[in-house]
Amino acid sequence: MEIKSLDSTLRARIAAGEVIERPQSVARELIDNAIDAGADEITLSIRGGGIDELMLTDNGKGISREDLPLAVTQYATSKISKLDDLYHLKSMGFRGEALHSVAAVSKLTIASSWKGQQPWTYVVDNTREISLTPQGPDRGTVVKVEDLFSEIPARRSFLKRPASEGTLCRNVLLSKAMPFENIHFTFIQDGAIRSDLPKRGTLYDRVLDIFCEDEAFNRKEFVYMEREFGDFRIRIVTSLAGIRRSDRSRIKVYVNNRAVEEFSLVQAVCYGYGETLPGGSFPYTALFIDDNPELVDFNIHPAKKEVKLRNKAAIHHEIHSLISSSLPRQIPGIAARKRDEDSQPYLAPSAAQTQTSFISPSYVADRIKYDGSRSYQEAEKAGAVCEKPADSEWLEKAKKLFRQQDEKQYEKTQLKADDFWQTESRHFRYIGQAFRLFLICEKDSCLYLVDQHAAHERILFNELKEQKDVQQLLIPVDFEVDSDVDAFLCENAYIYTQYGINIAQKDEKLWTLSSIPHSARENEKRIVSYIQSAIGSEEEIEAGLYAIVACKAAIKAGDIIDDYTANALLEKVFELEDPVCPHGRTFVIRLSEAELREMVGRTK
């Protein structure tokens, strides 16, 4: 077999395959560079889904004439200079592969002005250097990528439709914009502005701007949490229990401002909610971790999607703790809709007002044409911008009006847990069971609907805390754990022992379960599954264990129960200080007599 050295173009395209998968990958790398350049205005513009053309404009410090050719050389970067820098990273990029990879699979044009000096434009076409000419923007950098994969048709055939590729480009800009509320991001697709994220004063506002891009949320149904823990800081913007979805796709994790795929941290968010959310439901969450760079390693995946954290177990625990202790728990109520006398009726906009404001394709073309015939300012004065609405603020005003109305309605339908029981009286009248799930009773001029399963689960939870009967297993159960759980158990196995669960380490990452509480019989597998994933305080572990046992033994949804059992259960419910199940889910709904009368129009 003859061994040959590959030519430079082939080597470049093989390397590019790890970094540039589609237009989205190009957008990701160019946005990183713009952020590292100190830009506070970043615009991503695409045509044909970014396959025909993708352009990124920023107002950063730019690139000098001497550095332009070097910028597209493999392993050339301004972010690091020695090995030790990899463990003190503060920049978004650092590998020195992005522009070289882009230049290997497209026609790449970089026009830049270094700190406002004479601009220069450098063009490379699929690794072939074309020109270096004195023209370009007056400030910052414009990078234009054309005909992606035009010389690699097999690779191009795997791309999606332009509309789908465009959506992926937009999504990557929104993802990159999430942690940088002090940067104005704009996304333009085929000449039309599709996303505009102005600078914001808080991270909370930036996150909600993005979450509300495609879904109309009430902002009061999101909360902000923040806490510092020595080497790291955690910031979270997350939804209350009323906002949820059926998958984890809206749980976003950022480590030192980079979006990462780290399931254990997503898991920590879910554990923080417990079962405040129904089974199979997940929150809308943006989790930001600012960690000591010396404890973080991003040099794993070419796209920097993965991360290694030396203090992952501690971070996991604190995320869980912060959410579970800070998430407001609200009791759902029902209020009749009432027309706000102060609100203005909705007025349909005029024909002139319904025109969409956008930047025309000709304007985009002018911005990327570097033939020296016109400056950027001249292009903008040439009238390429389409006519704007007579009142460009009408849509925002309408949204604000309806948002205020929704917030008023939301406040009416939420009650603080501390104020839930109106009196300490335990007298009530049991009415009956509905849907084989809800127990209905009347108390203190209010109607109460009680989830029988969750209520019984809570009662059993409280009773089980007093039981310490232990049952030895005839056949001990062996189970494996991850390294972070293994380290946790080595120091904290005693937590389980005091609740009748005896575990012992047989080997590294291998443990055995030899006994369980008598009330937990037949639940060995669920207990083992919990131990394999739980990292937390003694209180958190106790709550998790007893929630598992209580849930199994409680009255189920669908069970028909007699009046005696229902009354006995309700008596214990009204003795509780806080009507929540062991998982943290509220199981009581209250309707006042006044609210019911208002619903049917009876005001007297």
C-alpha cells in the first residue's frame, strides 16, 4: 500500500467537515468572532437559507490589513498564544479553525476597518486567494460567505430546504444573543427583518424577548434567580408551573456564555422543579453558569458544544437547591373575565399601517458590494430602505395593552400559598367526587376541589417520616453509578442509612442495596434509580425517597372512594399548612362564592 501526503485543499476540506456542517455552523462561528471583537451591534443577513449568501456585519474593533490574510490560515487566532491559555479562556472562539474552514468550502469576503483606519477587503474562493483591495466599511467588519459547498456537491445535497436552513441560522443567532443583553442583534432573511433584539438592561428581559419571539407569554409567569457559590455563579430565568411543554428543548444551558449540551445540568433543572410540573412536562428555562475558567474545559468538540466541569457535582446540587427553594409556588384559582373599563377597544390598523418594515434586497446588495463606487453612507441615502409604517409603534402598543390586560387577569387567578386557607376553621361539608379524581367540598363560603391522589400522597408522606421499620433484602441489588454520584455516595451514604436504606460500595462506581424501609417493599428498582441520579442535601434526598414510596401506596386517580374515606382524607388536608404533594405540586383549587356569582352574572 502506497502512502501519500494529501494536498492542502483536500486537507482543508476534511478539517472543515468537523467545523462547518451547514450555514448555521458558519453563522455560529462568525457571531463568536464578532462578540470577541467587542461589537455591540451585530447583524446576520442571509439569502437562500444562507447557502447562496450569508453575511455578518459588526461594529467591533476590526482586523488590520496585515492580519486579514493570516485570519484565514489554519490555527491562526488572536484568542490564545500558549497551552496554558486553554485553561483560562474568556473568549468565545479560540481554536483558530473557523475562517480557514469557511474559506475551504465557499467564497469568503472579509472587509474590515481596524479601529476606524483605512478599510481593506480580502477575498478567498475555496482556498484560492483572489484579492486584497483598499475598500470596505468605515468601522468594524463585514464577512460575506457565498455559494457554500458549491465545489462539494455531495455535501450540498445533504442540506435542507433554504427555508429550513434559514430557520436554523435564525435559531443560532437567538441562542448566541441570549447571554449578551448589552448587544443589539438583528437577523435579516431575504431582505426582510425577521428578528430584532435591541440592547436590554437586564438578562431577564433579553431572555424573555427571545422566549416571546414565537410564543405569546405573560412575562409575570417567569422568574429570575441568582446566587454566587465561591468559584461559580448561577443565574436562571425560568417559568412558573403554569408554563410548560412536553420536551426539554426549551431548557437552555450556558457555561461562561457558551451554549452547551450537558444533560446532567438539564436534569438538575428538572430535579429543582420536582413534580411541581405534571409528569412528562418541562419548563422554559435559561440557565447561565459563570464558572472559574480553570475548572472548565471546552477543548473537546470542534463546535464547542460540549464542556467538562471539574465542579459539576457542586453545580448540579446548587441548581437543584436554588430552583426548589426559590421557585414561587402559587395556588391556582379561577376568576371571571371582566372587561377593564379603562382599556381601549382593539382597532384594526389601516392599510398603510399594515405594511411590514423591512430592508430590501437591493439595500443588502449595496451593503456587500465593495467596488468603490459608493460608500456605505451613500448606499443608505440612495433610498433602498422601503417605506415604514405611518405609526411604526402601533403593533408594540397593541401588544403592550393586551399584555397589561393579561397580567391583571393573571394576578386575579393566583393566590399565595400562605394566604390559601382563609380561616383556621376545619368545618366543611363534603359534596362528592367528580371524574373519579376530585373531592368536592364547601368550606368558609368557598368551594374546594381536591386531587385525591396527590392529597393522599401528601398524608402518607407525612406519616412515613415517622416509620423506621427496615426490611432486609433476600437478594441484594447491585447497581452502577456515574463518577460524580459515586463521589457523593462515598461521603454521604449515611443519609440513606438513617432512613432504612443500607447501601455499600463494592467497587469503584459499583454499589449494592441490602435493605429498604418496610413501607417501600416492591419499590427496590425505583429507589435504586433514584440513588443513581440524586445528588443533594439530606432534606432533598428525604423528600425524594418518601415521594417515591408515598406515590406508590396512595389512592389513585380513577379510584372510587366512599364518603367515610373522603371525609377522613379531607379532614387531614385541612390540617395541612401548605396543600402541596411531596413532589411540590399544589393539589387544591379554591373558588369563592363571589367569583362563582360573578361568572354567571349574579352580582347580588
